[in-house]
Amino acid sequence: MNTDPSTGATEPLCQRCESPLEPEDLRCAVCALPVPISPLADVQQAVTQILRCNGCGAAVRYLAEIGAPRCDFCDSVMEIETPEDPVEQAEFFVRFAITDEQARKALKRWLGGLGFFRPSDLQSRAAVDALKPLWWVGWMFDAEGTMTWAADSNAGSRRADWAPHSGQAPLRLHNVVVPASRGLTEVECRGLIASYDISNVATQPPHHDRATFEQFAVQRSAARKIISGALEAAARNRAVPLIPGARHRKLSVAVLPTRLVSRHYAFPAYVLAYRYRDKLYRAIVHGQDATCVVGKAPISWARVAAVALAVIALIAVVATIATA
Amino acid sequence: MTASPANEPFHGLGCNSCGARLNVPPDERTARCPYCASPNIVMRPRADGEDPTFAVGFVLPDNVARERARKWIRGAWFSPGAFLRSDVTAIRGVYVPAYMFTAEAHVKYTVSIGENYVVIETYTTTDSKGRLVTRTRTKTVTEWRGLSGQWASYIDDVFVTASKGLHNTELEAIEPFDTRALKRYSPKLLSGWIAEDPSMTATQCLELARAEAVGQIGHRLSDHMPGDRHRGLKYSTQLVHEDLELILLPIWILAIKYDDESPLVRLLINGQTGALVGQPPRSWIKITVAVLAVLAAIALTVMLGTRGVL
């Protein structure tokens, strides 16, 4: 059992990997060790038992179609202990730190700084159609453990470009965010994650006039799979600096996580729909940092074509000079 | 009423509904009363064994299992006619005992990693006019480098049979079972179904499970290796924090005796996913006729081709 120093509450831990267990878990989600059970009542001698319907008293049998015993006479269904698979809810809400107006200005500023290949009038002609504050959701996890890796790199290579390397390192991951949003794309979420200040969070949804709360789109069993995938991706990132040499390929990692703890967060953002030349685009403004904006913007194909022609012309001139 | 010895049927058990005497085989956990058809669950003293920890409930209903079995029999074209007419109503849903093994694996390995590179080599040949010419070509060569390292991961969901009646290779053939649908064992799951007790000891099954886990580790290690290819993979495995849990797996079993002289044919269907395994008998007469027909068709085609008909 693990005791939370702030509340004094105890939560059960897996005996193998020391990750916290949920009350309904039959097995540890990280290492698959079964959760100990209170043994069934000891039977002193062989007897027979008939499972009787609580409603009408008839004998019932387990039905494959519904995955539980059901009475054929009155249709009563008996419950069997199974792992609960609820849709998860946010526990921590990161607060908004910028206003609607600041979000609009942030969008305008972003549109003006997207570079040469955007239309020159993008900033002036883009009109905000809709602005929606929302909390998108994600998991944040900490984990410890061991990571083993193997990869090819150019270090120590001989005739071939590559030489094999392997290694092992302790793994400590802290506050790794895994998006669980259905409304925002993975790329959009990744663009926003780094700028959140999670030191000041609310445990109840903060009051906001128009903000909507996104729900976790996946159930617990699916969530654990996503977190395991993210754990491996994070381990891969940690392994890269350990590989000797300047270049590498074919990196494989194996992770033995312990003490994996995940929390459910809601992150603030503004979703803005803006219109440019009758076409709608979407941008997301960070709910705390007005300089962090991600989204889509139109491309000036005339400018792209002009640059391409200039490059072709330059190549032609160089080729002509070289030939001469 | 006391328990009978483990190898003798329980004669003294009375149906919990009508009181009729039940004859329960020692390796079964359920019995249906022949008089009132009530599904009885046998509750035994725990001294001779353990209760299962988990069970995977049946998902495939009997009508679907029967249809799959029927389709499998009809698809066995080269089987004797009597087999093709076999009755599938005898199919039974059985909770088969198995052990579920999990562990933490620490592996040390050595391997030769092949890194490919391309060389340009010169060779001499004759051109279309018969002259000797020198040409170049690229050739991929593999440079072999030794690598040693460590690998660590959890091993989960290794299932091995705990029933002498079901060979482990048969169980492997109908795996996997989706362990997300695992249920805590409860006699409620067995009501109306046949449930078998383990006939293999945990010690026997542990050895089987370890061997299967080490095999799985070999596959995962192969995927872990860098390079363009590898050979000579050798590894030593240390399994720690091992856990072995008795589990009941849902399997539809159909035993077919299509004639008195032929051996029993057995079909197994995964009661959760519908995956099936079985070896239908072969009719050598049908196979010979088919081969002769193919040969005759080839001969006819060649003959007609020779005579210019085709």
C-alpha cells in the first residue's frame, strides 16, 4: 500500500512493478500481475450448488450472448466481477490565463508572421468567424524503470556505413503528456503542450462563461495502451542521446517500467475559425501563452511558383555559364 | 457427505434441484441433472487443488459454433464422405483449465549483426558480337559485427494447458484470447457449461510456460536487433517475479467418430474469437481421383495442342 502524505489515504500498489492499482483492476495495467483476491469461501466437503435467479428462483445458466448468467424465465441478469472500463474524467484543470481579445490578437499576430510563402494580405483580410474557448484533455504520466536499446550508428563503422550498438539506462520520465483529445489533432496538441504551466491547477472545473469541457474519448483499457505507446516513444527520445556517433538508424527500445502513475488533465485553449477569401481555416491559440499558436493557413501559390521559376532560371544560368 | 477420492466419481452428490443422485466425473466442476436438466455447480474442498483465479467467458454462442463446425466439415473436400456427413450437434462448450504466466524478463544476448554495403566490381564478359569486354556492376556485401547487450521487459499472457486432454500446441493454435475480457472466477460463469479441473500440476505447467516465454523472448529479441540482418543470436534469460494463475478458457470441442475403424477427429473452436483448429481426415481415394483427373486434363490439353485443335 502506498500512502499519500497530503491526504493520508492509501492506494494499493502492484507487488511487482509498484504502479498504482485502480480499485476495479483484476490485473496490473503495466506488468499484468494479477491483483490478489480474497479467496472464495472454503468448502469443507463436495456439494452441488444451483445458481438461482434472484427474481423468480428458477435455475439460471451463463449465456455467451450477453456474457453473464441470465434467467430464461424472467430475463433477470446476474452480475459477474469484471474489470470496469469507464470513460475517464479529468482530475486537474489548468487555468486560462489569456482573454478572448488576447486570443484574437494572438491569431492576427501569428498570421502576420508565417513567412514569405503566405499571402501578403493574409493578416489584414483574415476575419475571425468563431472563437471557442475549451479545455482539451490528456494524460500526464510519471514513470521509472529500465530501458534497453539497440541501434546502428556511424560510430565505429568500418567498410559499411553502420555499426551496431546497444545499451541500458535507467529511465525516469516526469510529466509526459499524452493527448486524449478527439477535437484537436495530435499535431495541434503537441504544439501546445510545452507551454502549459501546470503548477497552478484546479481540481474542480474553473468557472468560464462559454468554455466547453472535452471528455476523454477513450475508455480506460484503451487509455493504458495509448500510455504504454507513449512511454515507449518517450523512451526512444531518451535513448537517442545515448547512441554514439552523429547518425543513427534502426533504433529499438525495450522498456521495463515501474511506478507508472498517470493523471488526467484538462488544458485550456481557444479554437478559432477564420475566413480568408471565402475559405475557412482553423487555428488554436494556447490558453495561457498568446505567443503559442498552431493551425492551418493558406499558401500563396503565386509566390511559390515565382520562387520555383527563379530557382530554375538560376540553375539554367549557372548551367549555361558552366557549359560556356 | 464427504468428498470421494480424487480419482473416483462423486456418486453421493445430490441434484440441488430435484435431489436425484449425480455421477460427477472427478475432473469436472459442473453436472447437468439427467432428471430435471438443472445445471449444478460442484463445490469441492480446496485441499486437492486451487480455484481458478480468472476465467474468460464464452462469447461465441452455440448456434454460431455449430455453424462454424459445419462449415469446417463441408470445406474438407478431400475427406471421406462419411466425415462430410458428420453431425455437429454433439459440439460442447467446455471451460478448459490453463495456466496464465507473467514475469519480468532480464536477458543477456550475443549476436552477429550484418551491415550491408555496396561495392563496385569489375568483370569481363562477351558482348553481342562475341568480343571480350570489361564491365562494372554493383554488389551488396554484408559486413558481420559482433554485438552483445541486455534486454528487459515484462512477459504477459503466456497460456499453457493444464488439461491432459488438450495438447499445448492445440491451445496455441487457437490463441490469442483477449485478456481485456478477463473475469474474476466465479461459479456463476460455469452454470450450464462443462468445466474441467486441471489434470496437470502447476509445477509441470510452470516449466511449459517458462519454455514458451523464452520462445516469445527470442522472437521479440529478433525484432529488437539492428542491422540489415542478424545471425547466431544466443541469449540467457532470467525470469523474476514469476506468477502463474489458473484460468478457465472457453473452448468449443467437437469430437467426430465418423466410422468405427478411423481415429477420432477433434475440432477446437476458441469460444471467444472463433479461431479453430482441427485436422480433417483424408480420403486417399478422393485424392487419387483428383490427381488422375488433373493429369488427364493436362494430357488432353497437350494432345489437343499437338494436333492443332487449340
